[in-house]
Amino acid sequence: QVQLQQSGPGLVKPSQTLSLTCAISGDSVSSNSVTWNWIRQSPSRGLEWLGRTYYRSKWYNEYAVSVKSRITINADTSKNQFSLQLDSVTPEDTAVYYCARALSYARFDNWGQGTLVTVSS
Amino acid sequence: DIQMTQSPSSLSASVGDRVTITCRASQSIANYLNWYQQKPGRAPNLLIYAASSLQSGVPSRFSGSGSGIDFTLTINSLQPEDFATYYCQQSHTTPWTFGQGTKVEIK
């Protein structure tokens, strides 16, 4: 059974970097049949896909244009986890952040528990 | 980006009712459409993928149909645990995008 466990701070100051980690159990971050994603949810933006990382003989990353200049998603094979960094945050980045595994048809079949991140001084 | 529009935004129904939620894509997405259920304080839960395939473990009262632009999620014989918000998601072209949600409330 796949489980995703998120960790990271719930409060970030404006202009600083938001950092979250998603630890994977029951699957491998290096699996060549899935992708590992970050998604956020806020009342103003709804559910918003931020980006993904995946391994297909080498590592690939893909990011939403809306955050492309500020986002980094990395995989850590030694810890079997992946992470999100979002730079230069503003109050508009306040949201519940989820990590999620995607199978074929980019269907998100396993999700982390969610982390409410508030951007405030 | 592909825009996903759900209707209605909310609906009231009774236990045992049949409920239909629609989702329209801004361009053709073939059958690259997934449906999720979300309850307050919880992550979304996958119900249907590829427009009409039932995710393992999901009750058979949930069904999906459609292709191209228009899609439907149907809940037959609504149960108390089905009162939640439902989202569609297109998986045809990145960035993956979601509908705004349909909240199913108790009448």
C-alpha cells in the first residue's frame, strides 16, 4: 500500500522560500511507471497542478508556467522522497499543498495528507 | 491551458437519488478525464479515470461517461457518505487542470 507523508513548515514569510518534502512508502521515487506531483488548493485558485518529477532512464521535471520561474521539484533516491521549493512567495501562494502519485492517464491515485502553508509576516 | 467547467456548482439531493454532474473541456481531450471526490479537510480521492474506468475499490454506484469535450459523472442511489465535493481533471495536456468543483449537499 502506497503512502505519502508530507513534512514542512506551515508558515513562510513573504519573499522567502517555501519548502516541503513528501516521503514515499510502498513505491519507489525511481519507478519508471509513475510520476510524482505537487498540487495546491486555495479558495481563489481551486486545485492547481504545480509540477512533477519522474524517472525514465533519466530524471525529468515539468512545471506549470504560472510558477515556472520560482519552482524546483527534486527527487532524493537515498531517502525515497521528493521535494518542492517555491521561491519568492507572496500571500497569493497561501494554500493547502499536496504531493501526489500519478499513474497512467495522469490519474492521481495516492495523495499526501496536505499541508496548509500560510504566507504572512 | 485547457479550461474545465463543471455544472452545477452545487446541488441538493436526497439519499437514494440519482445525481449527475457534468464537465466540459475547452477543447477536445478524447477520454483523458478523471473524477475525484473530496471531503472537508481531506485530500481528493480518485473515483473514475479515462472517463469511464472505475478506480479499484470505488463503489459501482459511481460511473463516468463521455469523450471529446463533454463528460458526465453519475452517482446512482446516493449514499450518506457521498455528500462531498466532486472535481473533474483533464489529463490530455499539461498543465493538468481541474474543474472548479461541484458540491453535493443534503436536501
